[in-house]
Amino acid sequence: MKSLKTLLAVVLFALTATTATAATRDSIAYEFNKHAFLNLQGGAQYTLGEAKFGDLISPNVQIGLGYQFSPVFGARIQANAWQSKGGWNTFVENGSTHAFNKSYKYKYVAPGIDLMFNLSNLFAGWKPDRVFNAILFVGGGVNFAFGNDEVNDIAKHFTAQDIAKYNLEYLWDGSKVNPFGRAGLQFGFRLSKAVSLVIEGNANILSDHYNSKKAGNPDWYFNALAGLKINLGPDVKEVIIPITIDDPAPVYKDSIVYDKVKIENLRRDIFFIINRTDIQESEAYKVQEIVDFMNKYPSATVTIDGYADAGTGNDQINDRLAAGRADVVVKALVDKGISQDRITYDSHGSRVQPFAENDLNRVSICIADPKATEDVPRTIRVRVQ
């Protein structure tokens, strides 16, 4: 009989207890991802010369293969090709007295290397969903010109005086090799995660020997191009940060006594994107949890500490980011009705790193102290009658 009573007591105790469990909630952050890209472009070229502007326009194409090393810096190998032009605005054919505009064309292929600097990310910070990007590039390469038949046909019957009159002292046949330098701007409009519409303008400088005419100064041509930039890999990666949230302590239903116990502090870590100080939509629920906690305990205060990661930037940049991350959380709490005198905040730049993993240190750590106690139940063993 005694054994049966003991067994019943154990079963009753098990049925009247609840078991503590734990749940997890994932926080998602976004980071820049190094990637290759392809440029396919077409447009028009204007070769600087003496003839009318419209007579010196010719078609132009360009293909490039590049790599984006960081949000700001990239490089590409490109080949620009098709056609250049030259001419005169006072050309007179043999046996005539009538002067008119005359132009001639020749072909070329100009492979080169460009260094590319994303001005939007440099001055406004990297954003994973930015639609517009302005890119400055500088570079150079080698221009291989050929097919110069038209001007050679024109000059077949020129005398030495004609050669000098039309400045053809640098007339060439066959092929011509010239190094070139160039600079330009590219404007990108994001169409999807992988594809952007790009509009580009560039200026190219070569030696005075390029267009067969002696001018006493370098030759120039200018390209206006439009086309597509295709990412050959993702430019953004997701970082999932699991956060464990403990369920309330177990409550026992039989023979309960209550102890006065200080309510535990509430801690929420609000994570930020690299070089950003605005609260992500995926982190906004943490601000609301702090607000709910502060409203529940009117005597509660909260301390906010902003940080930046030591793996990027410098002390000046990181001090600004850490302070901004603390300030934006303070503003969010005040906007939701929390009095300023209940909030204490500070920032530590990247001199203090609360987490071992570098990227997690882009954070504001918020600790709310309720300054209150609650009656915590303590269960006494079930009495068996």
C-alpha cells in the first residue's frame, strides 16, 4: 500500500508540472559579396577632327569582363572596337575650285584595363538594394588600327604640297599600333539582382599619328555607349544570426509558495549592415520588445551601447558609426513614447569588440533594468494523503 501511494505521488507531481523549453528566432543581415561581371555595350564614337560633327560620328561596340573586389573598387578588362573617322572642312578635289567637307573612316580594336570606383557607395555607403550607381573609371591599353584605305585612296594623286596642305605627314597604311589612355563615367540602373542597364561615356587620348594627320597635339575620340552589366555571381549574401529565447520558468500547481525575486534584465542586440546606422526591418521587432518591457515596468531604465567592427574602416569612421547606431535606437525608443530620462547611451567605436565574430560587432547592445521584483512560485512536494 505504501508503494502504491509513492507511485501515485510521483505521477501526480509529473502531471502538475510544466517543462521549460527554448525557441529560436533568426535575424538576417546582408553583406556585400565579391563577384565577377560582364559588360555588353554598343553606341557611337566621335573622333575629334576638322570636318562637321555629324560627319565624324561612327558606330562603336564594347565588351568587358570585370571583378568587383569591394563595394567601392572594381576592375575590368575591356575591348572597344569598330570604326574611327578623320576629315577636312575645306577639301578641294583636283580640277575643282569648290571646297566642301570630306571625311574618311578606318577600323580599330582597342583592348585595355580600367580601374573602377563606385562613387555612390563611396559617398553614400553601400546598400544591398541601391537602384542607381555612379562609377568613375580610368585606364588604358593599346589601339590596333587597320583598314585605312579611304584616306590612302584620296592621297594617291597628292603632291608634296597637297600632303602638307591637308596635314597628311603621318599617313599610314596596313596597320598602326598606338597606346592610349582613357577616363569616363558609367551610370548603372539596377533591373534585377543580376542585371543592370548601364550608360557610359569615355574619352580616349592617343598619339598625333592615329588619324594620319599632323596636328601638333594628341588625337582624341569619345564614346557614348549603352548596354547591360550582368553579374556572374551574387553581389549580396545573407548572414543568418540565430537568437535563442528561453520560455518562462516552470510553474507548479500544488503547494506553491512565493518568493520575492528581482526581475531579470532584458537584453536585445540590434545588428546593423556594414557602414549603416539605420535599423533594418528585420531588427525592428527588438525595439518593440524593449518598449513593451519598459511600459510593463514603469520604473525600468535602459542602457544602450553602440559598436562598430574592427575588421573594416578606421577609428574616425567607426566612432561615427558606433555613435550613430546608439543614437538611432535612442530615437526609436523616444518616438515610441519612452521618456529620454529613462535612457542612458554611449558608444565605443571599434575599440571594444563584444563578440568574437567580427561582423556581429556592428551592433547596439540594449539592456533594460526593470528595477522591480516579482513573486516567483516555488513548489513544495505533493503531499500524498
